[in-house]
Amino acid sequence: MEFSENNINKVCLSFYETSSDFDNCDLESSQLEFLNSTTTIDNCDMEYSNIVSTSLDLDPTDSITIRNNTISNSLVPAISITANRNVEIKNNTIENNYIGIELFETKSVDIIDNNIRHNDQGLYLYHSIITSVSGSNDISSNSNNYANNRDPQGLYAAHNCSWELLGNTQNDYQMIVNNGKGNLFFEDYSTPAPFKYNIIHTNVGTHPYLEIDEFAQSPTYYAQNNYWGTSFDPLTDLVPYADIVYLPIWSPGTPPPQIEYDVAEALYYDAIDNETNEEYALAELKYKDIIANYST
């Protein structure tokens, strides 16, 4: 089913096990709702409108592609995706909504080069795996447009997410800045890896730039090779400070260092030996070390 250059006003369009395409459409006060469906939404202007997609059968052949759109002023999440596989959200402007993007139980999601700004909350991930927030996303100035008890208002990942937060090393940069109640909050084993080449800072309020709450014993979290701004104080801007490895600090525009393959290879085989000997905690630490320090 194809929609091209249509004006869609004050309707809810629902699709069940259907393939659909929206191209160059204008939507006002409308909802696009997809269940077990494949869809592409491209070059649309959506005001007071939103997208909801859910998969009940976890069909790996279904896909959701949302790119080159402007989505603004929605009183509900602009994009809400539950249990879908194969999702691409790319090059959209998502502004002045209740929540920019929320993902629940998703798999294989790419969030690339979006402007996610001036929402109550920018991006919320819940138990989503193989997810990439990468390229030059601008997740900034998200705070308190509408009443919301979710904190912080930049990017929140919770409940065993497996994902990466990986910015460009050259222009354009990935930015998570000036979000009202904090830029980044990771809880319940949801710290990204790799997590590098991001610009993270704020001049709004006194909330930490990065807060992690995973209830792990003797944890180590890797946040090296990010840029934290000129007013960065790790003692107050990183929580818990003692458990977060943030050095070296990346300088935007600097190319990534050459990978020391001999060191990484030795760590990798040591980790395999730890697994063989059922020393799983040691193996996990070494794998995380490889991802944090020897990947590009």
C-alpha cells in the first residue's frame, strides 16, 4: 500500500500484517499504527502526529524504516517501537514532542544522524539489543516540555540493553548536551559498548553528565575517548565517579588511535581461557576492555 504526497489530517491509520510506504506526505493530528507490518516512512512532515509499531510474532522479515522526516509537537512519543526487528531511524528532525524515540524489547535497531531536540525526553531504551546510536545524532536541550517523571531527559537506557553509543571522529559529531535533568542515565546492566567519540556536557542545572546505576558488585564502566566540555569535573559530573574509566579524553577532530592488535589479541585469548575455566567475571571484564580500548 503506497501513500505519496498525501495530506493526512485527524485520522488514525492502522495496518496489520501489511506492507506500506509513505513518501512526501503531510500529516497533522494523526497516528500511523503498525502491527506485524513492514513500512517505510520517508520525507514526511508530521505535526501533532506520531508513529507506533509493534511486532507480536517477532517476524525477522518485517522491517521499519523512518528517515528524512520532521516530527514535531506530539503529545505522545513521536516514535514508539515495541518488539520489532530490523529498524532504521535515520536523518529525522524530532522536536518538541513528549518523548522523541522510545524502544521496548527491540532488536537490530540503527538510530543514525537524527536531531532529537527540545522534547521532554530525547531517547528511551528498554531491554533492547543489537542497537546502535551512532553517527552524528544531536540529542540536546530535552527538558520539561510536558509533565514526565522519567529521568534524565537526554538518553535513558534500562533493563539489560545491549547497544553502542558511537559517534563520528570527524565532522559531524554526535552530541548529547544541555539536557535538563542529565544527559545520560544507564541502569540495570545497560551501559553501552563501545561508548566513545561523543560530545557530552551541559550548562543546564547541576545534574551529572553521566550516571550509572547497575547494582553490580565491584563494577568497572568504560567511557574513554569521549569529550566532556571545558567545565568538566569528573568528581561531580560522573556518577559513580570511582567506577567510571573516562581517560583518555577525546579531542573532537582527532582521528582514533591505531589499534594495538597484539595487546587486544592477548586479552582476547586470555578471556577465552577464563571462560574455559568458568571464570566468567574475569572474561567479561577483558571483553569489555577490548571493546572499550581496542575497537574503532
